[in-house]
Amino acid sequence: MSPGHHRIRIKRIYETPAPDDGLRILVDRLWPRGLRKENARIDHWLKEIAPSDALRREFGHDVSKWAMFQHRYREELAANPALEELRALASQNDITLLYAAKDEAHNQAVILKQVLEENLK
């Protein structure tokens, strides 16, 4: 990896924290169900980066709406100052974006990772 390029990972919050996670950043608006704060090992909880409640409800983790969700969430991110904060963290640290969704392929952390990596190129 070239200097200044840090690793970006995504992981379910319920997975065991690993020493190489780097900064652990929760990117959900709601606290994960059934998880005690002291067990979460979270460095930052960036609620503001999560999809809007309206978009989250509309998507409802329905894979048939994934393309719509990606498009709309990217639009929200473009106007979201929290993205700059996340970019700054990612430019200085290895980071792991944490989410609670059961679907590991279709959630906002997947999109956030893509957006961050596009910006690092």
C-alpha cells in the first residue's frame, strides 16, 4: 500500500473485535439491538453518516430495492458533512466500519467503503 492509504474494512458489530480493526466506527443511526456498550469496543459512533430514517424505512433491507438505495444514499452522502469527518479518519487510520444488519452484502457500510475508496484513488 502506498503511504497515506489506510485499510478500510467492514464488519458486523456482533463479530469479535480484532486487534487489526484499527479505528472501530459504528455507522448505524440506532444502537445495535442486544449489544452492551462496554462490549462494543467502539471508537466513534458516527450516527450522522447513516441513511436518513425515511430512506432506511423505504429500503427495509429489501434486496430488490438495493440499486435505488445505493443511488439515494450516495445522494445523501454528497450533502452530508459527516462524510468529511469519516474521510479524515480514514486518511489517518486503518478503519473498520461497523453495522448491525444481518445482510453483509447490502447495507450502508458497503456503500460507505466504496465511496471512501473512490475518494482515495
